[in-house]
Amino acid sequence: MNAILQQNPARAAALASALVFLVACSLPVFLTDYRLFQATMVLVYAIAILGLNLLTGITGQISLGHGAFFAMGAYVAAILMDQFQVSYWMTVPAAAAVCLVAGFLFGLPILKLEGHYLALATFALAVALPQLLKHKALEAWTGGVQGIVLTKPAPPVDALLGMTLSPDRWLYVLALVTAAGLFVVAWNLLRGRIGRALIAIRDQPVAAVSMGVDIAMFKSIAFAISALYTGVAGALSAIAVAFVAPDSFTVFLSLSLMVGVVIGGLGSIPGAIVGALFLQFIPNLAGGISKAAPWAIYGGLLIVCMFVVPGGAAAAARSLVRRVGAWRRPTKQAERPAQSTPHQAP
């Protein structure tokens, strides 16, 4: 395995991804509906974190407002299902299209800002949108403070591969297939021309301009794609939770997505899954440790993670692989002379 990691890291990553996908496919056989709902939310957060990572980790643009696009995707799905009786599976691409356009139009002027100015502008979006959703002018569509109550969709078939399908099991399968497709698209995107341009913009913007890269356009494209991913996650969340309300999409959601990016590792595609696991289960763990001050425990665990693995899970995994390789290399070098040294006559 170590030889595969050293000779062909891309192949090793593909094998690891296939193994994780096979494990994820087997979960409906062993888990209860409630645990599958939690697993579905992990996939939802992973999609949103991956979208934010494409902007922050790959392009180097800090956004503290992606919770707004999460809310936008959720409300597009909820309104289409509640008021227009659109099938739930059609609301996901609709939310993706709306967030793609909104992200591009929002990113085109705002990405002229840099650093903390950009972070502040996106933070303002996260603050403003929940209040806008409560406005009386939109209350007929959004349900105002009360939100919109939905019904979990019934599975299209009663059983799949000999397994009885409940709504939670079916929604997990839907989220898994969607997440797998989006992860593959992100992987191919970063290996192509757009991905190389985004990395060049992050690392050497002056050199990127000299090579003919339209920085403003590529940044807007990155923001649009990032918003699309987050909007898809929001739509899947609305379908799985069967409820949307403005107070579900506060500024804390945007900050949590950024926490997931950092925990998983900036610029890491598999790290999005680790960040999603952190967001889904660590708050529950903190609440189990202390009912009086769960967020204090959460903050303490976050500080510990930053001290132990400051580069996130991706950096920790790379460091572990290097250490294993360095540990095995001297052993092989010590064995080689004994095996290859020819017998010398006296």
C-alpha cells in the first residue's frame, strides 16, 4: 500500500474513495432510520463544505456568507414543493440553477474586494438574508417566521436489492448518489483548465494575469460553482428535514461551514467528509459532555483540533503517509546490501 501511495498518489486516492463509497452504500443495511438521517445530513454538509472549499481552499477567496446560498437552495426546494407541487427530485436541479445564477451575479462585483473586505461583504449577505426571509412582502412565499412544513417524500419503490425502503433510507440513497456525482465533478474540475487557473489565481495572481487568465471572470465562475454546490446541499437538507425557517439559516451556519473547511483541510476534496462529520457529531458530543455549556465544550474541542492538526485532516493524513514511508525506507535500505552483496572469495 505504501508503494502505491508513493508511485501513484492519484490511484491511491481513487482506491480510497471507492472503498469509502462502498462502505457508505452498505450503511442502510446496518443503521436505523434515525442514524441514516444523521448520515444524510453528513452528506449534505459535505456537499456544502466542498462548495465552499472550491472558493476558499482552491481560489483563496474567503466567504463567510455561504449559509445564505444554503438557505436559498432550501427555500427554492421548499417553495416549489409546497406551493407548486413540483416533484422533490426536480427541485434539486432548480435550486442548483438559481444559486448558480445568484452566485455569479453576486460574485461578479463583490470579488473585486480582497481579504477581510471580501469576508465582511459576504458576512453581510449571511446576516441580511434570514431577515429578508421574514419580511412581510415575502411572507406569502416563505411562510415568514413560521417557515414551511413539508412532507418527506415516499420512496419510488418499496424495496431495493432486497432491502425495504423507508423515506429516510431512500433520501440517504438520493443524497449519496448526488454527493458522489458532485465529488467526481469537483475532482475532474480541479484537474482541468479551470482548476489550474483557480490555483494559479490563488498562488500567483500576477503570473496568472501574464498568462492570460481573466481573474475577475474566473473568480466569478468559482463563486457561482461554489454557490451551486451549497444550494444543492440546501435543497437536500430541506427535503430530508422536511422543514425550513429563517432561524435555521443564521450566521452561525456560515461560520460552521467555514469551520468544516478548516477541519477537513483547505483545498482538500476528501477533507469535506471529515469536516461534515465534525459538524454533525461534535455538537452532539459536546452536549452530552455538558448540558450547561455545550458550546464552550465545542469551542474547546475546536481549539484542541487546531493545535493538534492545524492543517486539517488532509494535512494530518499526508503527514502520516510521509512518516510511514520514512519509517519503512531505512528498513528496506538496511536489508538490501545483505541480500545483494556477492560472495567474495578469500
